[in-house]
Amino acid sequence: MEVGQQELVDLNWSWEQIAPVLKEVPGADVTKLKRYFEEGPAKQGVHFFVVQYRPGTVIMAKGSTSDYAAIHLQGVVRVRHAEVKTTCQRPRVLAFPASAPLAKPGAQRQ
């Protein structure tokens, strides 16, 4: 990965590429897991991604949480016990007067 590229790149692996890797995970039933790699109506959706991070990328900062799980396949993962400085600001809250159409239940967009 070259400098200037995204820190995370989806390698777009197919199920045929992912399944053999999952077979190596103790207790993983690849037959049952395949349903989580199907798109379309009444499907579970794609839940498995093979990604590559740029060296030095903070994958998960200390003190943060996520509903994702990851399986590390190769390379070095460095663990830092310091929190990462963030530049994001608190979200703005928009307040509407009670008489505003958006403040009323069932309001229609125009």
C-alpha cells in the first residue's frame, strides 16, 4: 500500500477465498457461516471482509468499543496503551420550536 492511499482497503475476497480461512478457526462451521455472505432480499447480508491496513494505522483506539470482530491473518499488530487524540467535535443538536412542522409527529417533508 502506498503513502497517500486510504488507511483501510477492502480486498474484495469472494466466499471461495474466505471459507478456507474460516475453516481454520476452531469451532467455526463454514456451512452455517455462508449465509452471512449473501446479499439480496431475505438474506443475512455480507458480514465477512478481508481488509488491509496501512502500517501505523490505529485500528481501534484505547477506550473505544465496537460491534465488530476481527481475525488477524498476517503481519504485526502493535498495541499501544495510550489513548489516541481525536479531532472530532461533539455533534450539534438542532432544536426546532414546537410550532415547526418537523417537531410534530407525522410531519411530512416538502
